[in-house]
Amino acid sequence: MTESILAITGPTSGIGRGAVKVLATSFDRVLLLCRNLEKGNRLKEELSELNAELNIDIIKCDLSELSSVRESARTIRDQFGHIDCLINNAGMVSVSKQESIDGYELMMATNYLGPFLLTHELIPLVMKSDRKQIVVVSSGAYKFAPMKKPFFKPTRFSAIKGYGRSKLGTLYLAQELHEFYSHRGLRTTAVHPGMVSTNIGKDSVSKSLGDFVFKLLDPFFVSIEEGCKSVVSAVEQPDKYAGVYSDEGKVAPVRKHGSDFKMRRDFIDATLKELNLNAL
Ligand SMILES: NC(=O)c1ccc[n+]([C@@H]2O[C@H](COP(=O)([O-])OP(=O)(O)OC[C@H]3O[C@@H](n4cnc5c(N)ncnc54)[C@H](OP(=O)(O)O)[C@@H]3O)[C@@H](O)[C@H]2O)c1
């Protein structure tokens, strides 16, 4: 029997960590794409305790750096012939203007450009698997603002709009995958996991301010165990969630600019040009 392989970005904290712990018994092998190898190794020990049979590989991947994304995809392609399920989960929030090493606004680089490139590099392996599944952890934050040019290097920084646009990008990525690959059997889902009490955004402000803000918002957040359920459901029920937006597990319509086809086309075409790619 062919080994079933799950690949996940951002498994070392929050929703990704919660999801991979639940899914540790559903796959034969997991590829943990981490920027921090120490955290990856600690997670590996925990997962081995949950399932001693699970094969676990840690792949160094910093999604904010295009060269790191290419290198990790190369490492994976050299070692594995297929990936059954790819979960694009990693993401971050920055409250101040920051640039990636490649000169892009950091949230757009980490939350969208890196995952787009990774998906492009790995999709041949996904299409070689029996399962053919991609889950994109997007966010209801896509509603915050429509896409605006210049897409990747905005002249004015706004933390809220910048985060929202990077997550709108992930929603467009999921829609694009569905449009171009579903007829060949790919099942893609974009997931909004709800408001989940994780580490997101905490390292972007001082620890005391981060803790204060999160304490204020705490009544609105759900636990990681609760918050990762929509990601796990999407993985476990690929046909139910194929080609849809899952809002905390409920299939939901995509509103406003989230379903603007022309805007998506412009943005995806600009992405392909920026990354020197001919197609997703
Ligand atoms: N929490 C929410 O309320 C919420 C709501 C809607 C959507 N989301 C989305 O859920 C996803 C997971 O976020 P979370 O809330 O679980 O946050 P989190 O606890 O901060 O976890 C984020 C994960 O992404 C990884 N990551 C961050 N920057 C990276 C980079 N440059 N390269 C590679 N990995 C990187 C982190 O690695 P380290 O462990 O090394 O930091 C961590 O494993 C994100 O896409 C986020 O936008 C979250």
C-alpha cells in the first residue's frame, strides 16, 4: 500500500500544532515545514508519543524568504514521490511596517507569496497522490479590504488592511487551485478557523502589550483545540469541503471582493509575473 503523506506549514504553534496532533493518527508520514528547527524537533517528540508508528520529517522552511521556500520544496521533491494532503497554515501579523528579505511587505510575503510559491513547487507531488488535497488556512480578515496596487510593496502601511489583503490572497489562491485543478481530481478548501487564542501577532508588539490586548479579547477567542477543528474537518472530509470556503466548519458564501473574479485574475497574474512563473 502507498504511504499516505501529510505536509503542513506552521505546525509548531497554534492552529497548525493543534491540527497536526489530531491528524497524527490519520497519516503514515508527516512533513513538518518549520522555520524553527528546535521547535520542530520538540513537536516531533510529542507526535511520536501520540503515534509511535508515524514517520516524521522536519523540513526547514521560512515562508517569508523565496529562496528558503524553493530549497524546502527541492528537499521534499528529492525525497518523496507524492504528497496526499498539503496544509498551507503558517501565517503572521505585524503591527508595524516590515519588509521581507526579498523586499515585499512582510505579511504579504509570509502569508501569501511564500505559500503561493510553495504550492506551485509542490502541486506536481500532490497531483501524483491518491488523495489530491490542499487545505488553505485563510481568514475572515479577507473582508477587511479589497486588493490594491501595488500589491506586494504597498506605499502606505496599514496593519489591518495589510493582513486582510494577505489573507484575501490566500482565498484567491484556493479559488485558483479549484478552478484549474479540480477537473483533475484536486480537492481544495479555504478555511476560516474562527478567532482562536494562539500566538499570532504576539511577537509583533511588546510582550506586556500583547498579553494585555489578548486578555481583553479573550472572551471572544476559542481554544486551539476548538479552533483547529475546522482545519481537521476539511482534511477529513475532502469531498464535502471541495472548492468551498469553510467558516468555522460551515460551508459559507464568499462575500464582497472575495468573489471578484477580475480582481482575482489581476492579482494572480501579477503574482505569476512577480515570481517568474508561467502558471500556478
Ligand atoms: N488565530 C486566529 O484567530 C486566526 C484567525 C483566522 C486565521 N488564522 C490563520 O491561522 C493560521 C495559523 O495561525 P495561528 O493563529 O495558529 O498563529 P501562531 O500560533 O502564531 O502560529 C503560526 C505558525 O506559523 C509559523 N510561521 C510564522 N511565520 C513563518 C515564516 N516566516 N515561515 C514559516 N513559518 C512561519 C509559526 O512558526 P513559529 O512557531 O516558528 O513562530 C507558527 O508555527 C495563520 O495563517 C493565520 O492567519 C488565525
